[in-house]
Amino acid sequence: DRVLNGCMVMLAMISSGIVVINGYAVSMLTQVGLSIISAAWANIGIAGISVIGYLLSSLFIDRFGRRPLLLSMLSLILLINVAIVVLMCLIEHTKNALYGRLLILPICLYMLLFSAGPSPVSFFISAELSPLNIRGSAMTWAIVINGVYRSVVLALFPPLVMRFGAARVYGILFIPVSLFTLVFLFVRLPETK
């Protein structure tokens, strides 16, 4: 049960869309109308915002507790992902470059929330949930979940986008899994503060 909770936190983190945002941000932004230079600069800004989020996480994690922080941030990230999919659909259907520029805003907000909560917590909560005699195994299984999910998404995303479009694929790969893990964690995740 403790190992499963740690693995589900890791799955919630990795299935929130971070794999694509980190791996394909420049490509996504050029596909929605930004020039390669603008997309590269936007990606640098997105990375800078993630650093700010990580710095803020040191203030939030112990002050608010792991469970409330994870559940609130994952809920907000889920809503942001819906906004990302809506903007991507608007871009695909209207070809209006304004929506491409607007897409940068929810991605930046996503990165701030992700870096302030789910990302750092997912890498230590398995240890906090588990007794010493299974801590190593619990951490290992959480990292395995991370690696497998990330590898599968990185391999499948480009060919699926070519076939079905970025908005549809992003929505299908991340929103259902994020919703499932959020409900699971709401029901089963204890506080470890």
C-alpha cells in the first residue's frame, strides 16, 4: 500500500504532461505558429519559471504539507492541461497565431505549479511513506514508473501527433491518467508532514 501510494504520486507527476512540455516545447510552440527563435526564447523563459517554482517549493512543502500541496497543485495542473488542449484545438481549427502566443501563459503557469509541488514531492514521498526496511524498493519502483512512462510517451508522442494532431494526443495521453491519479491520491494518500 505504501509502495503503491509512492508509485501513484510519481505517476501523477510524470503523467501531468511534463514529459511533453520538457521534451517537445519548442516543437509544440513552432507547430502553433511561433517562429523557431520565439519558441526557443519562450522555452528559456519556461525553464526559468521552473527554477522559480523549485525555489518556492522549499517554502511550500513543509509549511502546507505534502498531501494538500500535491492535491491542490495536481488539481490546478489538470485544469491548466484542459486549457492547453482547448488552446491547441483553437490553433488547429482557426490557424490563428494569437492562440499560439496565448499558449505560452498556461504552459508557464503549469511549470510554476509543477515545480513548486508535484515534481519535488514525487522524488521523496516514497521514502516518507515507507518503513526503513522497504524504503529502497519503494523509491526504486517509483523511479521505474517514472522511467517507463517517460520513455513510452517520448517514443509515442511524435508519431501520434503526426497522425491525430497535438491537441488530441496531449489530451488523451495526460488528462485521463491525471484525473485517475488525482482521485486515487485523494482517496488513499496519507499526510507525511
